[in-house]
Amino acid sequence: MSEGGTVILILIGVVGLIVLILTAILIKVKRRRQLTEKWDLSEETETLAKGAHGERTIQGVTYNFKHFRGTDKAPPYFRVNIPCVSQGEFKLTYESDFDRFFKRMGICLELNTNDPEFDNTFFINTNKISFSRDFLSKGENRDVIKELFAMGFNQLMLDEKGMTLTWQKYPRRQQVPIALMEAAVSKLLLLVNSVPHSDFFRPEDQSGWKFKRAAVFVLAGLATISGLVTTIIGTTSFEPLDGGKVFADSFLYIVPLFVLFVWVSVQVLKGRSNSHYELIAVLLIALTAVPLAGFGWYATLNGALDKNEASVHTVEVIRKYYTRSKNNYNYYMEVQSWREGRGSEKFGVSRRFYDDLQPGKVPVGITTKPGAFEHEWLVGFE
């Protein structure tokens, strides 16, 4: 590429970076401006102390609140909670493109309230279908939820701790107006009072999908464990001379196994509101587990099934060297290769064997076998 072309690419990159930074700044300014316009944030405005948390009472009901100021690793948030007893549970957020994609794929199945505006705006994550359908079928409840989210809150959750309203990524360094908190709690109280009595619904049988979910995660866990064990065995007891080629060839088995695992996972996990989150979680495990197991088993079986005669190669030691880590030393030798097209071979050795090595003077004998899958592996040294 010419010098002029390189300069143009650098300029495009710089301009793109500036645009991204300005966009991020504008989004933050817009969020703060929306909060400022809706709630008077002048010096006279009564606000919570930064990072405040505790209890207050409104309309005779005690509620909890917490303002987390955020850290370098965690964004700030503000939440309020009203304890209540219920057999139901759900988590309601804005519907993301991620949720929408998996809904269209037919993997996750969301509760439908028959309110198109509400259903297209919010995502309902629940395993208590009958309870959540009854609660959200009430138009007044949906209206309150819309009002709460319009105030800036972006998560509503009902669980054993009660009804919790959260403003995730609350504007950093922005104090919480007490008027905002009290207005949110007043509306949240309307929802709490609408929660059916604890014995209104019979407990739903969830053993079926829980067993299926557990089975998929157990399978992924077993693949991980077997991969770790066989990788250790395959690289120590049957150490291949070309580990990279063994790993590459094992992909002939890894790819179809991974595709099969994905298909099975989709069939087992699909059909619930949080199926896509569970599917992503198990596939993240499988991305490590399947290649690890594929390589480990391939390398182990390459040696364990090898019925060929061993060969001893007497070769010259070119050099010996060691590397030092924090707590120990690792010892190596480099020898003249007996394989066509290769100049040398490198092996890790014990400290005792390392001390006896005499590069350029005393040759060593290296015993190998050709491998059941034609990947030569190390038997030992003499």
C-alpha cells in the first residue's frame, strides 16, 4: 500500500473513533438532560445522599432503596423494593434485538398479553406462566408499568424478595431526587396491591423442563471434564510430536459433534422465555468443552490404540536450555530431527535427564510409535 493510502486509512480510523466518542458523550448528555427536564435538579431540590440506601415508609408501607454509585467494573444503578408474598415471579425489561432475534427463530417463547404496543416494547421473562398472564392481562397494571419505564426505570422484577424496580445504568454522579423515588414507589405500590393472594394459583409443575435443562448442562460439564482428563493423558502419556496437526485433524470430529450438540441443546431448551439465555450459556461452555474433548480423545486414542512396534532414533543433541517461571524451572533439549523435512525437534525433559545431557558429544535415543491415526508420538528417552 502506498504512503498516501496508509495516511487515508489512518485518518478514516481517527475520524471513526472521534465519531464513536462523540456519540457516547451525546447519549450520556441526553440521559442527564431527560432526567433534569423531568425532575427539578436545582440546588433546592431534595435528593438522596450519594450512595444512600436504607428503608422508608410511604402510605403505611415500608420499602427499601439503594443508590449504587458504580465502580470501574460495575455501572451505577438505583432501585426500590417493596416486600410482598407471592407464588409468582417474572422479570420485565425492554425487549432487545437479542430477544427479538431468538423469538423469530422460535427458540424462546414469550408470554403474550394481547397488547401489541406492550408486547413489542417489553420482554417478559417468567416460568410462572398462568400467574404472569393473569397479572399482566390487567390493563391498569400494564399502564403503571409503562409509566414507571417512562420515568427512566428499565427493569421490574417479582420474586421471593418482593417487587423490585431498578434503574440500570443510572446517570453516573447524578443524585437521586427524593420526589422521583417517592413517585416511583407510589406507582410500584399499585402493582404490589394487585398481586394475587399466595394461594390464588396452584404451584406449576416445573420438573420436566428443569430436568431437561440440567441434563444439557451436565452433558456440557461432562464433556469439559473428559476433555481435561484426556488432554492431560494425551499430551503426557501419548505426547504427539505435532500437537498442532493433531488438534487440526481432530476438527474432523469436533465440528460435527459441536453441530450435533447445538441441535440437541436447541431442541431441549427451546420453548420458554429465557431459553435463549440458557442456550447461549451452554454453548459458551461447549465452545471450550467440545474442542477440548475432541482433541483430548483424539490424542489419547491415537496412542492407546497404537499396536505398532516402537522405533528408537539415535540423534545428536544440538543444545539444552531452560526457562524460568515464578515458582519453578522448565528444562528442554533440542535434537537433530530424524523426520524428513525437519531440522530439529524440541522436548521437555526432567532435571536429572537435563543434567546428564552433553550437547554435540553424547547422542540420545528417542523412542516413538507411529500412532493409530498416523500421528507419531513420544514413548520415552534413553
